[in-house]
Amino acid sequence: MFYFVCHQFLFNMIFILLILSVITGVLLGKYFGKKEKLAKNLLILSAGFLITICLNEVFPQVYTSETAGNLGIFVIGGVLLQMILEALTKGFEHGHFHHHNESSNILPMALMVGLFIHAFIEGIPLANEHEISPYLLGIVFHNLPISFILGAFLFNRKEGSKSSSYPSLLIVALFALASPMGMLLGNYFNPNLQPYFLAIVGGIFLHISSVIIFESNKNHNIDWIKIGLVIVGVSLALIMHLFHNHSHAGHIH
């Protein structure tokens, strides 16, 4: 009984945390969305965090599973899936929102579908979470800048523009609920499928973070601020990774 109560409490916490990460990002985007540099810096910071979580948490879990022999194909599948989704979202995931003429070409339905699929798949591996893991925090950290950009795009359009008629709240609600819905549905999947979904998410994470980090700079000059933000993101993820491992070791002893 006690285990069930604790598990339900943790499940509810994860559910709320996922939704709050989107709502917080959207509100920040709504009120600070015109500060494009802030959005870019948040993205770069999250990319450093995300690629570290991917390499230290996701891939080790994938490649130490019993079905590791075939999972590389699913990682590649995740990369390709994200490339397809970006045809719908026009690169929202890595900050391509600043040109009004480009943004106005994004259909609300395409944006909703692309973001929903992206977040839904990320939520599926959370079905068997028994703690606030680095993977979960990676999704939360990843949600903030995307939601920031989403809020800036949906709520900072010029009056009279086509985008002002977008069903903004519906898009935000669907994006906020996508990962929790993936987590809920994941409970009904065969646990043996978990490594496959995690491999797909690993490919998605790898693609997004590498695009943000390695997008070419103007004239290919060294951008020290960008490098510094990546290092900060990597450091935060490493601290969480070490703390997570230490707490696990403590439980074992």
C-alpha cells in the first residue's frame, strides 16, 4: 500500500513537472519573447545539457539492454524522424522562429502535429520512472526553450497578422499534455519495448542538440559565449548524472 501511494505521488509529480515546464516557458516567451538573444542562449544551454544526458544516461541504458544488437537502427530512426518533424515545425526546436515571413508559413495544424509527436515520443520512456531522473530533467530542460519560442511565436505576432488567429491556447495545451500522455500510454506497452523507444528518443535528442551546438557561426568565428553556455549546460548535466549515480550507490549499500 505504501509503495503504491509513493509510486502514485511520484507519477503525479512527474506529470505536473512536465506540464509546468511548458507553461513556464510559454509565459516567459509571451512576456520576453522579443529578446531573441535570450531564447538563443536558453537553447544553447539546454543543448549542452541535452547532449550530455543523451550520452551519459540514454545511450548507456540503450546499449546495455538485452536487445542492444538492433538498437542502433532505432537511434538512426530517431534522427530521421526528427528531420521529418522539422519539416512540419520549420525548426522551432532549435530556434528558427525569428523571421516573420518564415514563421507565417507555419500552419497551426502542422506545428501542433510536429510538436505533439516530438513531445509524445519523449514521454513514453517515462512510463517506468521510479524517481526524478536525469532523463526526466533533460526533457524538462529541453521543454523550457522550445516553449519559450512557442510562446514568443504565438503571442507576439502583429495585430492583424494571420498568426493572430491561430488557436494559440490549443497548441500550448496539446504540447503541454503530449509528454504526460506518452507517459500514460507507455504503461500499456510491453516493458521489453522500452529500449526501442529510448533509442528513438536518443536519436531525437542527439539531432536537436547537435544542430543547436554545431550550427555554423557567422564567418565561422569562435563564439566564446556559445562555448561557455554549452560548457555550463554540460556541467549541470554531469553534476546531476554524478548525483544520480551516487544516490543509486547509496541505495545499493
